[in-house]
Amino acid sequence: MSPFHHILGNNLVANITNFTVWFAITFWVFIETQSVFATGMIAGIFLVFTAAFGFWFGSIVDHNGKKLSMLASSAVSLGFYTISIAMVFLEPEGAFNNPYGAYLWVFILLVMLGVIAGNIRSIALPTLVTILIPVGERDKANGLVGMVTGIGFLTTSVISGFLVAWGGMRLTLTLAIVATVLVLAHLAAVKIDEKRAPPSPDTPPEPKRVDIAGTIRIVAAVPGLFALIFFATFNNFLGGIFMALLDAYGLSLVSVEVWGLLFGVLSTAFIISGIIISRTGLGKNPLRTLLLVNLVTWMVCCVFTIQSSIWLLTAGCFIWMFFAPYAEAAEHTTLQKVVPLERQGRVFGFAQSLEQAASPLTAFLIGPLTQFIVIPFMTDGAGARAIGSWFGTGPDRGIALVFTLAGMVGVIVTILALNSRPYRRLSAFYLGTPDATAVAEGPRPA
């Protein structure tokens, strides 16, 4: 088995561990507190931490060995999970039932820091694809990465639902600690030749710092690359709605065990999609693929909660999950080709930070907005009177309305992006045929 496949397998177990903890704490907090506000805040914490640490994590990956960065990621997660389980055993009676209690939120912060530490792996992995995989095969390798993510979601959603039902966060964190120890032991034994793709001889040595300005210059040197990152940022702005509300909506229709099992079955869409990408690639122009799949997914978002039906929700989520790896693989394949390897960690970290920058605002606002405005609007307010006869009324229909409106906005923005000048310029640059405007604005980076 090649080092790349060992790394994929190791990342699979690490992803399962961290995703399980993340899903479980969201399920568990909703069950303990019955608060949409609390689940929205958890999503917001995740996104704030992701945005805040992206630059730093990218710098860690660029300035250290990729394997060492991954080992450090798991070691930090292990530390936070250990402290968190101690809080479970020391919990004052009823402390976890108060959605506004300090003890609960300290616990949530510690758990989420352990989950967020895993983001170092998500930055290091695409740089390893650049190092270990020839340029013509990277889109297919990125498809395998997407498949690993899908398997992680499949296993996670099933495991987390039953873990919460059987043993709450005590059982979840116990298993997370054991799995993280195993991940550390396996990764330590994997040998990776990281010298296959040395830094460009034209690139002078640079100090080990975050260097935001230098990273921005690299991104700006590629025509249209900022536009791609801004488009992904807007997508994540809308995506924050899903992170804040999807679990609450699903749990309003079925039990936590059924929702976890159903989400696991749905996550096979990630696996199917990843297998297809690993065989067929993304086509001549990954950027066009990215925008077309976004158009389809936002169109689905307009209708998958149009009625209170678990089957309609299931179909919509399956389509959404099927196309998600295409978008991620397309963005990674583009960055791997147009950004120098020695800067890729920071550019991936920069993209992660910027793309997530809008999502915390969405996640922090959407929980309270839905709880205190949209749900009353669709329960006994003007919305219920205006469209309740066919759309339905009640708390779940308030959440559904938010999804429908987000889908409409997503469709409009994607159509505008498909017809934009930055899209044409970046496509031409990726294909090696930049137009006169792109050439005039600056040379292609080494």
C-alpha cells in the first residue's frame, strides 16, 4: 500500500473520530436543552474557530513537515478530549440542561477546540496530494479524498446517533480518545518522502511566519482566483444555515437514532461521488464543473423542505451530498495547479479562513433569528396565515422556509458567477491560455 493510501486511511479514522464528536455534541445539546439557539451557537463556534485559525494552521503546514503537522493535530485533539471527559465526570447536577449555563458552554468550547484541531489535517492533505500525485491525476486523487470524507460522514452519523442515545458524551469522548491514540500510533509508523517536490529555486527562503500579505500577493497574481474564493465564501455564508438548522429540522421529523442512521445512509452519496470522480476526473475545466454542481444543489435547496416530509428531505440531502465532493475537488484541483507548493498550506488556510468568515455571522444569527422571528412567523404569524394552507405551519415549517429562501439566493448568485468575467479569466489561466487582459495584469507565479 502506498504512503498516500496509508494517509487516506489514517485521515479516515481521524475524520470519523472528530466528526463523531462534532455530530454527537450537536445532537446531545439539542436533546438536553431542546434549544435551536444552542445548536446554532455550536455551529457558529465551529465556524468562528475555523475562520480564526485557518491562516495559522496553513502556516504550520507550510513551515513544518506535513506528517508532523498531522501528528500535532491529533495530539492536540487528544488533549482537549481528555479535559472534556473530565468535565463530564465532574458535572454539577443539572449543569448540562441549562442552555445558557457557563459550565455547559465551557464544555462545548473545549470539545470544539478538539474538533477544530483536526482542521490542520484538512489543510495538509491537499498539499500531500500535490507532493505525491502527478498533476494529471490530482483531480482523481481529490475524488478519493472526497470519498474518504464521505465514508467518514457515513460512519459518523450512524455512530454518533446511537452513542448519544446509549451513553451520551461520556461514551462518545471515551471512544474518541481511544481512536485518537490509535491514529497517532499508525501515523507515526508511516514513511512519507516529502522531498519529491522541493521549493522552487527561484523562491528565496522566507521566515517562518504567517505572512498574510505575501499569501494575498500570491492569490492576487492568479487572475480570477480571488473571485473563486469569494464565491466559495458566499456559498459558505448560505451553508452556515445548514450547519445551524439541518439537525434541528431532521430531529423535528424523526428520533435521534433514526436521524443518525438516515444521515449515514445518505452519506453514501459522498462515497458514490468520490468513486466516480476518482475514475472520470472533473473534466477539462474543473471551474465550470464547480459552478454547475452548485447551481444544481441550490435548485434542490429551493424545494427539499417545501413540504414536511422525511422522504423529500432525504432525496434533497442525497443530491446535495452527491455533488458536494465535486465542488471541493474542483477547488482543490485548481489551487494545486496554480499555486506554488511552498505556499499551498497558507493559501489553503487563507481560503479556509476567508471562506468561513461569513459563516459565523450566519450561524450565530440564524439560530436566534429562526427561533424568535421565523418560527413564530410560521406558527401563528403572518407567514402562517399567508402560505400556511399549503406550506404548513409550526416550528419545523419556520426552519423549512429559511432553507427555501437560501436556495433561491444561491441559484441567483451562481447564475451570475457563471456569466462573470473573473470566471472566464481563471478558466483560461487554469487551461494555460490566459487572455490578453490576464497577461497584462501580471505574470503567472512560479
